[in-house]
Amino acid sequence: MSRRSRLLMDACLSMTGPMADRCQGFVDDMNSQEMNTGTRTRALKEKDKLAREASARMLMANLYQQWKVDPKGTVGVMRTKNWYSGRREEIGPNITCRGVTSFLDYLSGRHLFEIVSEGRKHPDAREGIPTQVRAKQGLIDYLEQGDVSSSGLSRTYPPIILKASRAEGKKPLRLERNEVMEKLEAGVNRINALLLKRWADLAIPDADMAKLREEGINLPARLYTHRTVYRVFNNGSFDQGGRFYGGWWQQIPSRLRQHITINGMPTVEMDYSALHPRLIYAERGIQYEGDPYDVGLDESLRPLVKVTFQKLINGVGYPRHPRPGSGEPSFDAVEMGMSWRQFVDTIKDHHSSISDLFGTGIGLRLQRKDSDIAQAVMLEFNDFGAVMLPVHDSFIVSGLDLGFLQLAMDQSMEKHSGIRVPIKIKEKDKALPNMNPELAKHWDEYDSYNPAAERHVEPRLTDQFVDGYSAYQERVGQAVRQHHELTF
């Protein structure tokens, strides 16, 4: 890498399987060492024991993941109590400042990592500057004994997050356990259970995957650690927000989503066309026909109309002019022959039936509705035994399940809003390579495998890889093998 990467530790990351067992070996040794040296005269209390074990797995997972991204990169470890207490709703009760710092001291005594720069207090950093640490080769060698990979890392996040307002720092709030909360959590947990039974991947060449890492997109590690979703509500209210976040497919450039596969099969992405405008009209009892972003201006201005409409419903007050470098479609008053105010008024006049709702921040309430619709689509789809990857109001599914998806989207929209919304399929680049014949060999062997047969032959992973895609096909092959092991 041109610059050594520095990542703040992810306190929701952990280890599973053989690597977790090896991490536990360090914890056991640490406990014995304390008893033998007299540092501790009695066993740890149960809560302290759990905190030490969870904190150790979290710290080791971060060191290992960063090593795989960049062996010379560092992990920023926070050593202040308020950093952990301020994130308690996200990280749970067992990741503690004491658990992390004591295990860090133990690893230092074993010379298994190095401190690159010490943390410190800083007047502009409320929680201080993190200590930058880096694993040593000996630690990685110990963890990587035998058949281990990034699949030994996992990430646990609460299914429901309620955030405070922007003025209050948008910090996660404490949730009360009640029937409403349990119902919300149950819906997310059902979706995640099926997500974990399927393998979603990104079918791009090995060289392109390396370029993404150079750009700071932590793949393929996130394929393993970000396989599930959670819902985020805003401004201290369950009436606002509620959209699904967390999946790795939401964190890549949109141009790459056409390369996503599920269980090695190509996917399609479908979404509702102009959903929020139609939902607003539905609240007024109007079934909007046509394109809400066609306001009588040139077709080339549709992206700008769409962005401006979203500002009108999501913001409070008058929408701002697009800023240079913001990534928004540009606005040139001279080229368009109208001022920014005239442009905004054109949109308002076209939508006079709902213009009184512009500038009220209604968009966050609509997000609650569109996220409820999205959940209904996913649960309906799950009932067909299929899985989908949500991206707000669009959904990625295996091409084999396209018909099921359209049915689920139509039924869920009708049930929750009482209107029909056009559904569109996002176009793919037709020049994408077709690896299906090679990938299908993985599944064919397992589909025809019957361990109860008299002369059964154990399936093997395909070793005929498409040029330049070996890492992708190895990951898919590993997923097939794990699926087989769970099945039989």
C-alpha cells in the first residue's frame, strides 16, 4: 500500500472456531500467570471473566484482520473508559476498557505485538487519541495454524439501534424491553438467520479486489464479517428512520453491485420506482401515475430533480444549491436559463398537491414506512425459502428467484400502502464474464451427493478456475463445502 493503513478498532468484531480457541488459550495462560505470580489470589468473578474473554477475542480479531489487509498497518485501541461506556448499546456489556487494556498488557509481555504510537489526551478529541498497535509475525503464525481464514472472524451488532438527534450527537440510546421491541428484533433476526445460510460474494477479478483494498474498502474480509443487517431509528423516535444497514453489499460502490452473486449464481437488482413521492401522494389518497421526477424539464435534468425532491422532503427549510465536489448533479443557472429558486419552484408547482409537506422533514417518517415495506418484502421472500440482500428500497436476489421477488414486492406494497408502485430491474453490463458453467460444478457435485448411498464419493472442490478469478471461486467453493458439512 502507498500509505500504511490505520484503523480504529471495531468493538463489534470477534473470533470464532479454531482462532477463538487459540485466543482462549492466551486468556487461560494469562489467568494462570496472574495466579502463579500472586497478582491475583482468587478466581475472576463471572462478569470479569466474560469481559476478559470477549475483549480478548475482539482485540485479536482486529489485529488479525488488519494484518490481512496490511501487515504494516496499525489498529487504534482506545484506553479511556468513556469510549466504551458511550457505546454500550452497540458493543454489549462484555467489551470493557479493563478487559482490553489488561489483555493488551499481557500480549505486550509476550512480545506478540508492538506499540507504534502511544495514545494521549487531546483538547479537540473528546475521547482521546488511540494507541496504535500492530501484531507481530509470531502472533499471526500462532493463529493461522491449520485450516483457518477470514471466515474465523465475525461481527455481532444489535438488531435494533435507536439514535439520539443530531444536536445530541446521534449517540445510541438505551432501549426498553417491551413487546414492540421484541417484535422489531424478531423480524430482523428472521432475516439474518437466512442470510447466514447463504453465501453472497463479489465476482470480480483478484486484481480488482486488490485495488479496492488500496482504496480503503476492506474486502474480502467484510464478506465474512458483514453478512447480516440491523435497523437504525433516528431522533429518539421509532417513527423516524428504521432502514436496514450493516451488509457489506451496502458499503461498496453501486457500480459493483452488478457483480454480486448468491451461492455462486448471478443476481438481479430490483427496486421501486420513485418510491417516496408515491408514498406521500398515497397519504393524500392519490395513486400517482407517471414519473414524479418528470416536471416538464429536459430528461437530462431528471437526476437533479430527483436529488432536489429528496432535499425538499428530507430537510427542514429551503433546499441548498448543489455544492461543487459534493457528488450531486451540478446546477448551472446560465445553461438552464433559470435561477436555483426558479428551478425549485418548478418542482413545487408540479407537485402542488403535496407542496405543503416540503421542508418539514417528512422524509424520515417515510423511511420508517419504506423500511417496514422492505422488511415485509424480505419476510415474504424468506417464506419462499429464498434470500435477498436489501439496499433500502431495492433488493438483490439470485436470478432464479426473480419471479418470487416481484410477487413479494407487489404484495407487500399493496398491504402496507394500498397503492401500486412500478418495479424496475437495474441493467447489467452485458460484457460481464459468464462463470456459471465452472461454478455450477461445485453445486452439481453436492446436489447429487448422497452419503447414505452404498458407494458414495465425497464431493471435491472444483479446481478448474476461470483465469484471474481464483480467489473468488475458492471462496465460493469453501462456502459450498461448509454448506455440505452443515447439511450432512
